[in-house]
Amino acid sequence: MADECEWMKLPIDQKCEHKVWKARLNGYEEAAKQFQKIQDEKSPEWSKYLGLIKKFVTDSNAVAQLKGLEAALVYIENAHVAGRTTGEVTSGVVNKVFNQPKARAKELGMEICLMYIEIEKAEPVQEELLKGLDNKNPKIVVACIETIRKALGEFGSKIVQLKPIVKALPKLFESREKAVRDEAKLLAVEVYKWIRDALRPPLQNINSVQLKELEEEWVKLPTTASRQTRFLRSQQDLKTKFEQHQAAGDDEEGEEEVEAPVVDAYDLLEPVEILSKLPKDFYEKIEAKKWQERKEALEALEMLVKNPKLESGDYADVVRALKKVIGKDSNVLLVALGAKCLAGLASGLRKKFQTYATHVVPTLLEKFKEKKPQVVQALQEAIDAVFLTTTLQNLSEDVLGVMENKNPSIKQQASLFLARSFRYCTPSTLPKSLLKPLCAALLKQINDSASEVRDAAFEALGTALKVVGERLMNPFLVDVDKLKLDKIKECSDKVDLLHGKKSSAGASKAVKPGGQGKVAPSSSSGDKVDAHTTKSGPSKKPSTSKVGHFEDLYTN
């Protein structure tokens, strides 16, 4: 009793670190009351507790810990210096609160994490929660997943970083603990609400049963975009608008400010290093006299470039070898296979492939003299993938260089390439200085003796018209007779523009073949890219052909 009388006389902050748990309990209770009374968030009283808040949440006595958690939550919500405690307190919550048997302790721990996010400390909170996913205690792992899910659901994908979460999901699905797998499934459903099909590529290798279960849950979700419902201190204007619209029962108004950003699946993937995994004799085999050995080398490379995101590196030798195969190999099967490898390389490297783009495009264009459908398709896939790594301006000289070619197939495919590329352009990326020479070349082709060349040119001109509009396009069409002008406008009406969405392509290596042998750049952001520039002509299903299906192309 004497001891109790002694600690009762101590200041609140000293009670909070007393060796007697009852003293700490009383200290936490008194601290919570004091925190609620302080009106000034910058009061010096807050600083007294900077070094104690972690002890509030990690108290070894379960009864005292609950009161400590309650006091800590009030402190974090009101103290201007609370952000300085984020890392240590969140770590304490993860390791000393999430393993507690009492549900109330876990609830308070989660609220503390969410409050730190509200006061602009999302990054360190997320870092500690992600560390907790590697804890050996499944209770801690489950609580960390649940907290991440709640944070994402409330604050949205602009505040909570998705890439590290998506990276962690496959490992969570492999857990031996059913509770961990079940919570991971709920998290994957929440992530899907924000990024939709961009989540599919990173999860493509999880257990097929789990993937099927996820698919079934994803289908049930509403098609409307998820929106942020809890806001940072710096987002009070958004919070006010949100509350006003909620009160008015208006779900549409103000959606622009709080809707989820568009996420590219490619950005969520980890890059794979492939150069060191090439067979040691790759460069010897790809130059071998026997076509079977060259085929083996290309097949080995094809398997590697199927990885949707590739680590940057020096690919000059690989590109040089592929360029030689595409341009000079007498076996058309290997030409097609080389083009597929080049497409995979460009898609996997994206902007990092830009250095090599102008070196391979002339070869690809010249090789369109080949008429085998499978070869043409592979070349289209390759040149489209290369285009997505650079700009039309950078490739325009090479394209113009083949527009006067005597071979009608080359002229046709050059125009079709322009038509597909235009679809990704905007008036700013298709300026007059670029449009003028391209239109001049295309206008010559609408008078070509070959119908396929004329049709391709009409398609390209129609797409350009759709992009820049009649006012900018009309000066180039002054001398075109009405019949041909109507044909250009007809093609324009059928065009489905992609408005510069070049960044959405590449995460999925599947390039979609289209009607009449025309192929559009691949898309992995959930938008299905029309395989042909206009909607005319029958569309074909994407080819799933493996190398062995090209046997009819062999030449000895």
C-alpha cells in the first residue's frame, strides 16, 4: 500500500514507465485524459511523451497494454510531433500487439497504423507491415495483411503503394497456414478493385485452384471504380467534397478527384535478368550451318523473353544476332521465330529497348516482302512492339524509305504499320512536320495499281484524319478526288483510337492478330486492343501457335 501511495504522487509521464504495472496502467489512463484536454497540437506537453509512446503499445502486461494503446491512439491523432514515432510504434504494434489473444488489442493496433497513414506517414507504416509478412507467427502475418487491406480499402491506391503488395501476394498464397491464405485472398480481391486486370500477370503462376477462386470473386465485384473514403490531413478539401456528395446521395459527382489511378501491370512486375541465362554456345549456334542448331538457339532465347519484364542490360549482341536471322536467314521458320524473339525483347524492355529500335526497323520493313502469313504476323508483332519503345518521329525516316519500294507487300505493310501506330498518337505527337511527309507518301499509294496497297493507304490516312481532325488534315487532301476522299472518311469513321496509351502495352506478351493479317500492339491493362485499325474485316482469334506449328514453313 505504501508503494502504491508512492507512485500515485508521481507525474503522469513517470507513472507510464514505472516498474509496477498498476502504476503504468494508471499513467496510461491519465495520459489519455490529458491528451484529450490539450487544445494546441504544438503544445510542448506532447514532446514529453515522444520517447514513451512505443512503451505504451508494447507494455508486457496485457491489461495495461490495452490502456496504453488507447492513449497512444489519442496521442497520434492530436500531437504535431506524433509522426516522429511512426517507425518504432508501428514496429511495436506488429511485433507486440498483433500477436495478442484479445481482439481489442489487434483492433487498436490497426487503428494506430491507419491513423499514422492519415497524418501523412503511409510509407513507413507500409514498410513495417510488409516486414511483418515475413514473421514466423501466423497471427502477426494475418493481422498485417488485414491492416494492409483496410488501409488500401480506405485510403486507396494513390496513398497505399500497390507494387510491394502485389509482389508479396504469390508468397502469401503459398503459406502453409490456411488463415494466411484466406486473408491473402481477401487482399487480392481488394487490390483487384483498384487495378482490375493489371493484377492478373503478377498472379499468373499461383496455384490454379486459388486462381480460379480469385476469378470467381473478381467476377462478383461491381464494375464501378473504387474510391478513397478516408483522407489524409492534407486532403481535407477532398474529404469535404466527399462528405457533401455522400450526404446528397450523389456517387458520381467528384469522382475525378478520388478515383483510383490507372495502373499498368508492367509496373507491378519484378524484372527478370536473362542475359546470364543464355546458353553458353548461343552465339555459335545461332550462326551454325544447320538450321536445327539455329532453331535451338532461338527457342532458348524465346523461352527467356517470354518473361513479361526484363532487367536492363547490354542486349546489343542479342539484337544484332536477331537482326541477322530476320534479314538473312533462308529458313522462313527461323525468320518468324527471330521476329518473335525480337518482339518479346522489345516488350520486356520497353523504353530500355529504344536504343536498338532504329537498327532493326529497316530490316523488319524490308522483310515484309515475305508473303507467308505466319511470317508476316511475326514481323508485325515485332515492329509493333518496337514502336511501343520509341516514337513515330524516330521511325518515320525508315518508314518513308520503303514507301517507294517496288514490292507491293512492303508498301502495304508499311502503311498498315503507320495505321496501327497512328492509333496511339494524339495531335501533339502527330504534328504537322511529321504528318506532312507521311501523308504525301500515303497519297501516292492510294493511286497504286495494287488494291491491297491502296486499301492500306486509305486506312492509314483515315486513322490520321481521326487523330488530328479535318482542320489539320484537309490541307493535305486538297487534290484528292471526292470518291477517294469519301473512302478516307469512311475508314476514319471506323477507327478506334487509343489516345496515346502506349504505356499500357507490353506487360502481356500476347500480341493480338487481326483481320486480314493486320496486327495491333499488345495491351495488358485490361483494354482489349482492336487487332486492326478499322473495324472492317473479320477478326481472328489470337494465335497460340508454338514453334512446332510452323513446320510447314521449313525449307532445307
